[in-house]
Amino acid sequence: MSISTLRRSARETVSGLPPGFWWLWLSTLVNRTGAFVLTFLSLYLTLELGHSAWFAGLVVALHGLGGVAGSPLGGVLTDRWGRRPTMITMHLAAAACAGALAFVTSAWGIATAVLLMGAAMQAVRPPINATIADMVPAHDVRRAYSLNYWALNLGFAIASLGGGAAAFLGYRTLFLVDAVATVLCAVIVFLRLPETRPAPRSGPQAPTEYAAEEKVSTLTVLRDAPFRTLVLLNLLVCLVFTAPWIGLPLTMADQGLSASSYGAVIAVNGVVIVGFQLLVNKFTDKRSPVLLLVLSSLLFGLGTGATALAGSSVAFAATVVVWTVGEMIHVPTNAAATARLAPEHARGRYQGVMGMSWAVAGFVAPILAGAIVDGPGPDVLWAATAAIGVLAAAGYATRLRKALAEDEDVVAAPVPVPGPVPSPAPAPVVVKGGDAEESPVRT
């Protein structure tokens, strides 16, 4: 492939999106560029404060536990309060927690700050995803999510380089930089990003419809059978995706490889995403979401399962490449599928419930992976992740093909030509992937 072809492909990937999206993209990049807390928290707790590795692992798990509550909270606030105020408030809350970690040294204080920080960081994702769905045309939503995910990983890669600076500046200084970057992110949203929450509908029936929209709850969203299936399958994929971050260093250490070898291997994840996300976007554009979800699940299963066969740093790095490609395909495709299944007035709640599946996996997977490695052994862990990946792929192929295909038909449907107004008739119930009881919030 020539350089001119790559440039043309890159231009096509980034063209045609509204200016508001690029301000949101910039805020994501700035926020993740300063994301030092999670990157160096375990080292700070063990090396700087002298806490045990067990305590460090518990604190990191508390971050995920906070996200379990923060994600649905952010979804509710996104729909009721608005996308923009929710983003600003949660960014500032996360900044306050990051700043507090630079001064708090007690175990309880650190645990509390990290728990609240996890809630705030996860609560900001529903308004971000809802804003993208609001402002970007339906046929470009998946591409927009891919670009935003690329910004997230590009920023994370830059933040990871802060490890060298920690030796000179200290961990507390890095945490303060994290707080400043998050505040700057909130400032960008405040100054440049418009509110995109859909206004209440006008007309004689507006008050009744708007009241019905306000009654949508997390439980109501979970009664939507196609979306509930999407959430459960995503939870399976998230468990597979999270397992290597705990199981891989333990597996490599069990084979006598050093910590520096693991650092080089896991760095492949960020390098591949930053270097090839735009190329993957070109490949996935206009593809069936079900096909992409099946493919990504199989790549997750294949990549993690092959870890049991690896015996060198190069082989371990190759497995990381495989499941990283699955990650690049899955994350934006799943976000776009969530946006498609969500009614306009409940986008925040839908994204909040979906985000909760990521948070649950972030809390549960490290505990399970560690227990399996210490018990039956690493080979059992990787066999289990391979089986879960295949199970998720089968679920996407058999349980969501109709629901997402019907959604594609709705998006692609031509705008009707104005004509004579037909006589009033009862409003039909829109069903996607099941009967009327399965989709109670469709409008």
C-alpha cells in the first residue's frame, strides 16, 4: 500500500464529522494524556507508601467497583440533566479525587478517593457516548466512536511515558498533573461543546410523551431484551479482555520472564492501537455490526487462548496483537450498536447500563483471574477465556442478528415523500428482535 493511499484513507476516515465532535475528541485526548493515577497507582502504593501488593490490588479493584455505580448514575444524569453539565461535573469530581491522592496517605483515605474517582470517571462515559450519537449522522457513528477510542489510547500511550518523569518529579506531582489535565478537559467542554440533549417533543401530546420519557429507569432499560442480550454478551467479552492484564504478567513470571519483558509485551497493545486504529476503521466501515462483533469475540478468544501455548516474549507479544485487533473492532462497534438500540430520549441510560458491564468486568475479572492462576493454573485461565470468546461469538450470531439488522434497515430507510395525511390509526408497536414486551421504551 503506497503512502498516498494511506494518506487518502486517513483523510476519508477523519472527514465529514461535525466540529463539535472534534472538540469532544480533543477533550478526550487531553484527559487521557494526563491519566497518571491508574497507570502508576499500584507502584505508588507499594514503592512509595510501603503498602502490600494485596492492598494495591484491592484499591485498583475499588476503582472498578466505583464504576459499577458511576456508570448508571452518569446515564440517568445524562438524560435528565444534560450531556454537557454531566461531563463537566464528573470531570471536575475526578480531578478533585486525583488531586486528593497527592496529599492523602492513610489507607482509608486512599481507598475512598479511588472509589469515588472510579465512579466519576465511569459516569462521564455515558454523556460522551450519547453526545456522539446525538451530533454525528447515524451512518458515521461507528467511525466517530473509533476515532474517539483512538484519541483515548493515544493519550494513554503518552501518559505511559510519564514513568520516567516519576523518578524526577515524584508520583504526587504526576497526580496533580492528572488533576490539572482533567480540569482542562472540563474547560474545553464548557467553552466549546454545545448541549445536544434532544428537546421535549412539541405538539398536543408532548406533555404525555415527555412524562413517559422521564419514567425510563435502569430496570426499564434492562427489560429491553435485545439490548439486555447485547449487555450480557459484552460482559463476557469484557471478562476475556480484562483477564490478560492480570493473568499475562503472572503467566510470564511463571515461565521465568522478567517484569521488563512483560512491560515490553503489554506495550504492544497501545502501539498497535495508536498505529493501526485508523486502518482498522477503514476495514470495518459499512460492515455488518453482527459480523464485526462475532469476529472481535473470536479474536479475543484466539488471542488469549493462544497465551497458553506461548513460551517466549515474541510469542506472548503475538498473542497480544491478536486480541488487540479484536479490541479495536469490538469497542466502537459495541458502542455504535448501543446507540442504535437506544431510543433518542434514553441514550444516556442505555450507555450507562452498557458501561456498567465494563465496570463489573473490571472488578470481577482481576479477582477471578488471580484465583484461577493461583489454583488450577494459567493454562486453565486461558482455556476458559478461549471458550468464553467462542461462546460470545455464538451469542452475537444467533441472538442479535435480527435486532441489529432491523436497526440497519431503519437507519437506511428513505425519508417519506409528503403526501395526503391518512386517517388516524392506532400507533403500531415497534419491535426489534422480540415481542412488544421486550422493547418497552421504543418510541
